[in-house]
Amino acid sequence: GQQLNQSPQSMFIQEGEDVSMNCTSSSIFNTWLWYKQDPGEGPVLLIALYKAGELTSNGRLTAQFGITRKDSFLNISASIPSDVGIYFCAGQRGTYKYIFGTGTRLKVLA
Amino acid sequence: GAGVSQSPSNKVTEKGKDVELRCDPISGHTALYWYRQRLGQGLEFLIYFQGNSAPDKSGLPSDRFSAERTGESVSTLTIQRTQQEDSAVYLCASSLTVNTGELFFGEGSRLTVL
């Protein structure tokens, strides 16, 4: 199925470091969602973005809806060990179609 | 209910058998989605329901896959004559409406076809 380009695919970082990841597409989206998935569990919604240029924070997480509506960024500040997991972006185009990114696997070294 | 509930959480079956996977969405959510996630992969759209109707079945991999929803609530995904390639986690999600923009996922049903 169709998926968004998400990068990086994986990353190892030291505890306390900031993390950045992004999703890009050749198509325009109306909504961007960011999810975190822990092993053996379903994705959990972190942040939802509804407007081009929108910048939204949720604790140490900050996400932005790209001005072109074709990309989105997620930043995690001062990472901690429990940030480990897989982060997915999802773009909504039209009334129901959600396209998911390929995921960024984050590992935090204490 | 408080969240999206899926059952069974794990299912091991023999090749050729039929399986049914169940999803109980968040109460009041009219939109329901099924996704497939193969090991180490992203989420692959299968089908969505608005109420009890399925306007888009384009993601279903083959005619062995079918889904239904009744009472604008519970949905069942059925896989007939399972194949080893069907092994994956099947995730269900719901949203208030198709225009709401926020999907809430269940924990998934892990299917292993031997």
C-alpha cells in the first residue's frame, strides 16, 4: 500500500539529546498525525496538526505542519529511555484516507 | 468503551483455516478502520467503515479478505483459507467521524499462520 517517506528510518541517541524526524510526500494533506508505537501495542496518538504552518507541542514533543502541506516534522527534546519505540506520521487526504509513514525506530542509550 | 478493543490478541492457525478478528470501537465513533502491519513494517490500509457501510474496500489484499460492521459498532474482519503471507498484526482504529482527523487504535490482533 501507499506510504509516506519518513526519515530517519532508525536512530540511536544518548539520553538527554534532542531528536528530529520528518515525513515528506509528493501529495498535499489536510491533516498530519504523529503516533508512537511500543512493542506489542497499537499506535498511540501524540500530536494532531490541522493547519499549514501550525506548530503544536505536547510536553517534550513539538510537531509542525509544513507550509507546503506536503511535510511534517516531529521534535523530541531532552530524550529519556521511555521515548524508545517506533514513531509514525500519518497524513489525511480527502475525507477518510490516512496514509502512514514507514516509521522511525528510536533507541535511547542511557 | 473507554478505548478500542480487539480480540483475540493473539491467534495461531493452520494454513487453509478461516479466522475472524473482532474490533469494538470507541462508543459513539462512526468511522472504523482496519490496517495490517507486517513485522517491522508500517501500516497498510485495508478497509474503512462509515456507519455500517464500507465505501472503500480497495485495500483488501484479495477476495479471501472480507469485513462487516453491524449496529454502527462492532466490526469483524474475516480471512478465509489463510496463507502464511497473512501473518501480521491486524490493527483496528476508530474516529468520531471520517472528517475528525484523529484515529485511535486498538492493541491489535497478532495472527500467525503456520
